[in-house]
Amino acid sequence: MASQAISDGIVVVRRRHPAATIAKWLGIGLLAVVALIAAFLLWLNTDPGRRFLVNQINAFETVTGLKVHVGRIEGSVFGGLTLHDLSLADPKGTFFRAPTAELDYRPLAYLSNHIDIRSLEIPQARLSRLPELRPGDPNAPLLPDIDIDVGRLRIGRLLIDPAVTGRRHLLSLDSRIKIADGRAEASFDAATIRAAGFAGGDRIRLVLDAVPEANRLDLGLFVSGPGDGFVAGLAGTNRPIEARLGGRGSWANWRGRAQAMLGGEGFADLAVTGRDGTFTLQGPTRPGPLLTGPAQRLAAPLVMVNLTTTFEQRRANIRLRANSRVMALGAEGLIDLGENRFQDLRLAVRLIEPGAVAPNLSGRDLRLAMILNGPFATPGVAYRLDAASLTFDGTTLQGLHAQGSARVRSEDIIVPVAASADRILGLDAVAGGSIENVTLNGELGVTGTRLVSDNMILRSNRVNARLALAFDLSAGRYLAAFQGLVSNYLVNGVGLFDVNTKLDMTSSPAGFGLRGRIAARSRRIDNQTLRDLLEADLWAIRGA
């Protein structure tokens, strides 16, 4: 409050406007907060502050179970520092150790959505095994919307224990990465050293310089490794590996070739073209040596690939055609690496030889169409399956149609089934002949190559039954339980019956088998001897 004396003795009192008072105290409060933050940042760069930061790092754990442990920090926490006794751990324990790591970075750059690491140099480290992390957030982006700048990442000597590939390796690594402002620049150079007790001789080199605005694209890759080397071990093979990608041109028009050899034999030979961000790979591949089971049989002897993709704003728009001797595959749609989602990804598969999937499976004109939408880990899958005929272990479905919307879960896939078939043959032991106008409704659970159901309802012109099924496609075996009513069950040379069944059907290399309980009511007796016997028994009962 201020006052002013007037000559006639009157005093006028003037009050400060409330808004000015509020602004004054807000300003004082803001200055106090800024001062506290500045004091805290200055304190962080002291020995007590660095110890506080170490405690915070060591107490942090990601949702995947990854933990970072630091013994102590030397240097400036806002620039160049040295991390002592650095280690990484997963839920099963420590898998990586480094005595020291020299880090030069700008942490405040993260406030502007930028990871700025000038250099990270680790003179020596040890990788005892590959990490086994818990599944993270399925919606976390594979490619986050953030600028990444790593001026230099160098590991002088990385000792790799046998738990990683089955052998000991000594690896050196030098790389640079810059992904920002519509450009991607990267270089990667790694090698394993041949020495007593170490399997070496691997070499990996990558060069990428993509700047669309400058119409510049430089891309090259070279991979070489012996059969007992680090690369072969990671690939799960004991054959030497050679691969290279190279070409020339600009962002508007780039042409090159991707070639790979496995054990001295051709693995891939793809023509690669790029035009203004649209890339095409076309040619033969032979992935069979790296696959097992049904996947290996489907890819034999080679797969012709034609893939076209554009990549913009972390989304890949793909068009794929892949053909082998036994299969034709097509795919079209969006794969969003920023949101980790499928968007109207359409897949179509035609099996020319269904026996490639399971040894006892055969058929004609077998087609599967799917549409995927949603997160990578748990997408929604709408499907339709059609087959002119499908035979599994002697049972044939003719005119098969099935459709539904599957639910993909972390541990399995639940497939609702709404199916129909014109006719089922080969169920003579269970149904007393073929059945027609069949409907099948229920759910299948899929885990790997195993299919299981305990609630399938089968209806036809003569059957009303509940099925429990278990298929192992890789082994070509199945188990089934059949409970319900079969009308007009024909026993050749005996007669016609209505049958209530509770049967378990088994399939093994020894053949097909049945066990369980059957209750039958005769409709017609065709065997004269049996009819006379039954009539005699009936008269005897009446006489008694």
C-alpha cells in the first residue's frame, strides 16, 4: 500500500492491482524453481551427486527385466564421463560385463527428442550368454520417433563365451549411426580374431548413406564367416557363410544385387532396385538349410521371391510374391514399425502339395486367405480356408469351406471354426459309411504345429456328435474322441442300426484304432441267421 500527502491535508490511499501481486509472486516462485533445478544439476556433478545417480541407475529395471549396474562414475555427468564396473543383467542374472566404458554424450538433447552420443568406447568386455528378457510392451515402437546420433561406438575386445554360439570368440566392433532430419547414415565394422582357443575369421561391414533430399544413396554390405565362426553360430549352421550387397546409382534410381552362399552353395541371388524410396528384391532363394520341419519342406528346393516395399514415416507398405514347388504365397498391406501394428495385411497361400505340411496330409485345390490387423504380438486374424478335397490319414473331406476370426494370444492362437463339407469319407468305423451335408462348429487351439479342440460339434445327415481332437502336424498323428448319435449305421452283412457312441480314435505308425463304448438299436437286420436267432430269443422271452 502506498500513500501520498496532498497540500490541503487529504491523504489518498492507492492499492496495488491483484494481478500485479500474483505476477510478482509467480515470478519469484519461477525463479526459485529455476534456481533449485540449477542447484540440483550443479550438485549432480559433485561426488555425492554422482553417487546418487549411480544408485538411481542401479535401482532401475525395464519392463523386460533389463537392469544396468554401474560401480562408480568419474567425470562430468553432462559431457564426458567414465563408467566403472558396467554390467547388464536379465531376470536370470548378469550376461554382460565391462570394467570401464568411456562415454561422451549430451543428455539434455533428449529434451528435444534427440539421443546425442558423441562416442562410447569400451576397451574390453565379456558377453557370457545372450539375454533372455521378458516380453515387453507389444505397443512399444520398434522404430521410435526420435533422432539418433552415435558419433562412434567402439568395443576393442569383446570376449564371447560358448553359451552364445557353442564356441569362444573374440570380437572387435567399430560403428557410427545417424538417423535424423530425413536422412540415415550408418557404418558398421566387426571382426572376430583367430587365436588359440578362439574361433575367428568372421568379418561384417555395412555402409549406408541415404539422403533423399540430396538424391544420394550409397548402400553396401559384406558378411563372411567360417563354419565354426560367430556368424555361422548365430545362424544355427556349421557351414561357411558369404553374403554381399552392392550397387550404384542415386536415391531416384539405384540398382544392385544381393547374393549369399552357404557352404559353397547358392543361398540367395536377388536383383535389388530402388526408385525414390520404393525398393524391389527379385530372384531365387534357398532357405531350406536354415529351416526345419514343415517350413523346410515348404521352401524346398528353392523359393522365387518378388518383394516390393516403400518405407515412409516408419511404415512399410509391402507387396510380396513367393513361390516354391509346393506352395504359392502372396502378401500385401501395411506394417507399422512406429506403432508395432499390422494394417490390413492380406495373406494368401495355395498349397500345391499339402503333404509338405504333414506327412499324412494330401488334398486338391487347398487355399488359405487371411487379413491381419492390430499389434504384432496379438493381431486379429480373419481367415477363410477352402479345399476341393482334403485327406488326413485316410479321412477325406470333400468341398471343405471354413472361416472365422482367430484370436492370437502370447502363448497360443484360438481359432473359431465355422466349417462345412459336402461329404466326409473314411469314417466307416465310426459313422458306418460316408456322411453328407456336414457342418463343424467350435474352436481350435494352435500351439506351434499342434492343434487341439475339445468343443467341436459335428452335424450331418446322419450324425450329431461332439468331437475332441488333437493333431500333431509335424509327426502326422492325431487323437480324437467321438461322442454322440449316429443314425443308419450300416454294418455290412449284418444290418442297419442307430448307434450311441463314446469312442477314442488313435493314429500311430502302426495304424488307426478305436476304443470306447457303443450302444446300438437295430433298424434292420440283413443277416438271415442272425435274424432267426434274434426272433428265437424273442419268442423265448415272451414264452417265459
